[in-house]
Amino acid sequence: MTWVKVTSFDDLLPGRPVRVEVGGHRIALVRVDDAVYAIGDRCSHAEASLAEGEIFDTEIECPRHGAVFDLRSGKPLTLPATRPVPTYRVKVEDGDVYLALESS
């Protein structure tokens, strides 16, 4: 597994998603308290950018049609989405955020 540094932990504001592109993947990074989650940036319903959505605890809401996804699993929690989006392994070391290129 290859880990890629994507940003500094301090550059992620709690509850404010940030879109990054790593290895051809569009990914939304989300800081919730001291945890960082990485989820595919495209909603599985209408391909809207999830990084533009709102965060509610460990859930992200698509800005286009309101589908809600679990940041931990990528599973849709509400309609209109019915398919999950990919999630990615994240680690924080020495104040930097690293992302595994393989999706989980």
C-alpha cells in the first residue's frame, strides 16, 4: 500500500470538506474533531461534488439532491442515492495527512 501526503492536518477546518485529487481519484477530505475521513467526491446518484456538501457528525450531504452518505463506510443513508461511494484509508502522522491510494 502506498501512502501519499495530501495536506497538513491544521489546514483542514472541522466540518469543512476539501477536495483533493490523488492518483486519478477525486476525493473529499473531511475533518471531524480529531479524525479525518476520505470519501469519493462524486455522489453516486448525480455525480455532484460531495466536497461542496454539508457535514453532520460523520455524515455528508450531497449539495445537489440531498442524499446523505456515511463518511466511515461510503454507504448511502438516504435516497435518492442507492449505491455507496468509495472510502479511502487515512492516517495522520507528525501533523500531516496521508491517504492510501487503494480504495477500501
